[in-house]
Amino acid sequence: MEAGYLLILAVLLGSLAATVPVFMALFFTGTIGLVWMVGIDPQIVIEVLYRSMDKFALIVVLFFVLCGNIMTTGSIVHKLIKTANALVGWLPGGLAIAGILACGFFGAISGSTVATVVAIGGFMIPALIENEYDEQFSTGIMTTAPILGVIIPPSIAMILYSMISNDPLEALFLTGFIPGVLIIVGMSLYAYFYCKKHNFKTAERLPASELIKVVKESAWALFLPVLIFGGIYSGFFTANEAAVVACFYAFFVEICIHKDMKVRDVKKVVVSSAITSATLLVIVAGASVFGEYLTFEQIPNKIATAVVESIQSPWVFLLSVNILLLIVGMFMDIISATLILTPIFLPLLSSFGIDTMHFGLLMTINLGIGYCTPPLGVSLYISGAVVDRDLVYVSKSVLPFLAIQIVILLILTYWPDLVLLLPKLVYG
């Protein structure tokens, strides 16, 4: 049986090394395990594929993807950046801090790191360089700040985690606010002192009347996260309904108020969102087949038993998991890793007295950092294309900011009450 496990592992790693698409590698590996190792009817594989995508929870992912694309196509993103710059642009490093805040605003609507890198990083990196900020600093900060897209709710990764762990999604969302604020503060302080030391250019402080004018112009854009979270936590609508409401609101604002999107653009935005959503769904389907094989072989329970026998301390366990997840994040996207690893880790948590929502937040941050780590960090390649630099250059530029995020990760790892503060206040 151990030889069979090694064969399955070899097939999976070999497929990934051969650059086979992740969903196909997971699907073929799971199918081989189920049909040839376990000996089940191949028709069950088809049923597993169907069941994995026939889940109401996935609707929220599809509509938040659409909402993010509407914002990128229209002018909401530019208004968010303009507002952030008006608020803090006069400080040393103010434009960089504005970029971090814009990532937080955008992340509070899109739920995706990649979308945040494209929408905010693609605009802010050239803007920072144009305003005489150091290129390496500009690249590093706007490559790593978009991690806020998967930490500050809504988060696509958290939605998938809650689908597996059965944690209430609204409560799980609340775990992301304090970590998101800590990352914003930590990176902003670094930008402030770094830029003050190097005497980078700063903008003039706007008078109160001009600041109020900018905020008024962005009021419709700024109200979108208020609408989402106010509706969810007031009980007016669920997270799924909030995603749909957000899409209709964004369409209405861009077409009827800002008038920066034409009716003819709607089809293009919807089709683009459908393609992105389909990509996520096929990954979910492929991972579900592989997960079914793990379940049949009871591999999560076997791993749980082995880990509990070798590790007694929750502190050591959490440190080991952090290291493992950081390594996994270097090679696998957050969606696939969440779907594959969550069923493996969940049986271990009760043995060490670890809250599943606390662990979900830690997994999200760890794998989110993976977007900025070589060799397969997607954010590195996107930023590299923006500044026309190679992977080595971009990887060096992100190091100080990754160090800040890892320090915050360790604080959150060993201070679970801080992570769970808001869920406890709201839900008890």
C-alpha cells in the first residue's frame, strides 16, 4: 500500500513538473488512484466532478469575480486610488501608502490577489516610478500589498475553506479584518520611514475643501464595501446575496452615475468573468477527484495519527504547518492548495485544540504570501512584466515586505484571541 502512495505522489509531482495544468494533474492523479488503486467504478469519478461544482457556496465566488472585473473596467479603481492619495499622499512615502490603502479598498470588494495586482499594481508601479520613487522599492511594495485581496473580506480562498470546514462564512470573513489592518499599518510604517530616509518626493497637502471634494467624487465607490459588509453583518442579506447586490450596484454606478462603462461593455465584462470563474471551477473539480481518493484511502486520518504521535506541542505544530504552507505556496496556487490541504489538516486541529477559523486565516495568509515567492509566484511575473524586469530582480524587491508579512503571520499564529476577536464580539 505504501508503494501505491508513492506512485500516486510521483504521478502528481511528475505532472506538475511537466507543466501539466494543475486541474488536469489533480484530476488524472485522483482518477488513477480511485480506479486502479481503490478499484471503484469510473462512473463515480463523473459523479464526484458533478457534485463538486453543484454547490451553492460557489455562487459567491462567481459574483465577486464579476464585481472585481466591473471595477477594473470602469473608474471605481481610479477613484479609490485618488481618494487614498488625497488622504495620505502628503506624507513621506505618501503615494506608496496610498497604493497600500487602495489594495485594501479593492481587496474589500474583489476577494482576489491576482485581480488586485493587475488593477492596483499595474497602475501604481508606473505612477510611483514617475514620481521619482526608487524602482525596486515601488515594485516590491506594490507586488506584496495585493495580498490584502485574499485577507480582507470577501476572500475567495476563505469561501472555499468554509465550504470544506463548514465554518460560517460570515464569521470566517471577520477573522480577516484585524490581520488586514496589521499588514496595512506594518507596510505603511516601513514605507514612511524608508521614504523619509531617502527623501523621496511628496505631494502637497490638500486643503480641507479639496479633500472633501475628492471624497465626494469617490463616495459611490467608497460606499460599495459599506454596502457589502453592512448588509451581511446587519443580517439584511447573506454573503451570497451580498455578492449579487454588489455586482448590480457596481454596474449601476459605472453605467448610470460615473458613465465610464457603456452598455456594450457589459457583455465583454460578463464573458471575461465567466472565463475566470470557469477556470476556478475546473480547479475545484480536479481537486475534488483527488480529494475523493484521499478520503477513500483515509490518508488524512493516517497523517493525523502520525503527526499527533510525533508532535505534542500546539506551538511546534503551528510552526511546522506555517513552514510547510509557505513552501507549498511557492509551487501551488492558493485555490488548489486550499482544496487539497484543508481536508488533510482539519482532523489534526482538534487534537491540538486549534480553532478551525483561526487555522483558516493562517492558511489564507501563508498561501497568500506564496503569490509573492519564487519560483511560481504569480504576482512576481505580473509586476515583472510591468517594469520589464526578470524574476530575480522582482524577487529581491519583495524581500523586506515579505519579512514584515511573515512577522505579522507569527504574531497571529500565537495570538489566536486577536484573530477571533471580531467573530466572538459579533457572534459570541
